[in-house]
Amino acid sequence: MPHTRLLATILLLTTTSLAANAQVDSHPEAQSPLKPNPYLKHQYPWRWDLRAQTFIRSGSHFRFVNVRRDNETEAVREERTIRRNIETFEFIYPLMRSGGFYWSPNEEVTSIVRINDAEFEPTPDILQTPDTKVKYTRLLGDFKNIDRDGTWSVNQFHYKQLSHIVVADTVFNEKLAKQLPWPDTWPDEAERFLSPLIDQIDHPIDPEAQDDLCRLVNVWIDNNDPKSIDEVTLVKYLTGKVLEYIRVVRGRREFAPIVTSLAVEDLIDAGFPAVSESRWSGLYVRSADDIVRDPRGTELDYSTMLTAVLRIVGVPARVVVGYDVNIEVVEEERIVGLVEFALYDPDRDQLMWIPIDPERLRDNGRRSDLYQQPWDDFGTHDQLHNIIPLSYYYHPPVNYDAYGWPALYGFRYTPGNFAWSQIQLIDAQPSENRPRSQYPNRFNNNRNP
């Protein structure tokens, strides 16, 4: 009986050793847009070119056929590509602009679409999610006027997006930041990251689940007013509580099984100097309501739960999905989940996003009873220049499909609800392509599983 092979694979490529040195300060796009302030500073900026590619395929049927060879009959597995007749499609992909340790040097986004063998270079729409106003690119396709029957028989959709980002290490003056008062109102850019309390990943959020999370947080703060202490101290204490609550029993990451006969190497541009790769087929990621009910999971649970906990106590927060080229032991584990929380200086009318790296904090044994101690990777982080931000979500917070576990992209089409397979490639390389030997190795903070 024929069956359809389904896949949601992401291949992440990066030039690890090229990222080891900061870009020269004279590079105009290496200059931080952060206004001078005594709380947060950037250093060692590096400009990256990001090339994201998504291959959406219609799948295959397999069957065994009898083949006559040397006067003998043998069963041979035959693969046949499925074609889908579609009228319209929409494809979205995340777009990073600026945050606690990164900024986009320009607004340019180059998109190329290949449908079967036909290639287009459309101008994508730059849209925002309805609640958090997170930006993403959207491409629309309408085939109603192409064929006589108003459809196009599609077996492969290939999307390529080229954008640019600068990342930098951060230095955070926690002592001075603790003196900032709670704002009476947050600026709009921060206010929109106060809700929803729990980001939806793969199912609607039950209102009762939000109540469960609120009750847990109230226990942690002894039912006190969260704003009775300064914001930074509260965030640090609750970060420790989240680290204690979640039990990593499924490994650092968990991925959907990779099922493919496609030679991915054939899709890689041989001229792109990628020296490492990570292949995975969707991330096992849970929303905060699931984590409250069952704290046994992966390290990615830290980012989703901490974001929800901070929003509950009135601190704007967001997940930052990144690709960490420092992690050299198990390449699949380079996908990391950071958190940024908002900090506002009313005298300067300045909003800042402060990065938190829960996974490194856990590796260093941080707990809630140690919140008064200095913590590396809470605000101050000397490895962010090698963490490339990809998205503010694991799965688009809008009504689009993913095939398999969450994998950043979104796709929908008419008519019907077919099964597709996806392979996604994310390449990153420094904008200045100098010989690798010119960059000394600064990877002195590698993590082991």
C-alpha cells in the first residue's frame, strides 16, 4: 500500500571560525544604535548576512514493482512525486530588526521564489502580528489566471530570503538599573509584549491554564505585590525560580525524526563557505500552560515559561530564538532560546531590552536563592556576538500551518488540506569574507551536554 513521506527538516549552516572576531569599529553598520546610557552597552559587534531557504515539497508515493533482471523477477521500490493543484498560497517567514543585542543595518530584504522550474523575484509584504507587532515577510501567489482550470500543478515551492543583522556582546550595569522606578505606563513597543500572557504554539490556550500559572507565580512571590521591589531584582529572582521548576529530562533539545531521501547537499550553494551544519526536523517546544502541568521537558521550555512568568508580573518580555555557533559538541543543539525583558528610563525616555540566557544560567548553577549575586549571562553576556537571532517565536503567532513540529515558517494555500514536506536551510556568514586564518579562535566558553 503506498504511503506518503512527510518531513519538516531544518538545516542550519554557519561559518563558526569566521565569527570569532569582531568587525572593525570603522564599519558604519557596526555602530550600535543604542543611545548612550549608564545601564546597557554593546561591544564586539559583527555584521552577518542571513540566507534563509525553504523547500516545500508535495511528498512522494512509494510502491514495490516487479522488475525482470537476469531472468529473475525482483521487487524494486519505486518513488513517484505527488503534484498538488493549488490556486493560491501564502508563505511567511520571521524578520528580525532590533533588540537587546542586535540590530538590522538596513531594511533591505531580497526574496526569490521558484515554483517547479519557474523563478520569480517578488517584493514581499512586511507585515506585523496583530498583538505583539512582530514583523515578518509574506509572499502571496495567485495562479487562477495562469492555467485554464485556474490552478497550478505544484510539486515544489522554493523560497529564498536574504537579510542582514548585526549582533554584539552586552555589558549591563545591574546596580544602576536596580535604581530605575517601575514605569507608570510602558512605551508602546514594550506594552505589546505584555500579552498574551502565554504565547500559543500548537493549540489554543485554556484560560484556566493561565490561572494555574498565575497561582504558581503568586506562590513564588508569597502573594506580595511584585512591584514592591525593583524590576531587575524581581526578574532575576523569578528567572531562578523558573530554572528550579523545569526539569530537563528530554535532553537539551528534542527533534522530530528526520525522514528524507533528498540529498540536501545538492541544494547547498557550493560557493557559500559554510563549515558546519545542523539538521533537524522541527523542535519539540511547549507553551507555558503545558509546562506548568508537567515541568519535565527540554531547555527550550525555559524561554517560553520565563516569558510568560515575566508578563504575569507586569514585565514586558519576549522569546528570542537564536543559532549559537559556540556550541560545538552536538551541532543540533545550536538552536537556543533566549529571553529579553524591557527596562525603561523615564528621565531619558529610553527603552532597553535586556538579554537573559537561561540555558547558560542553568549550566552555571543559578538559583533563586542566589539572586543577589552577580550573574554572567543575565544582562552582561560575552558570547552574544556569536548568537544569530532568527525569530521571536518557534511557530508563527498567526493562522498558518507547519508540517511536523514548529519550525519558524508558516504556509497556507487553497484548495484542500494536503500533506507537504519541508526542508529549510539557514545560512549565516560574516559580511566581510576574509580568509578564515585572519580570525583567532575566541570559543572559550563551549558547553557540554
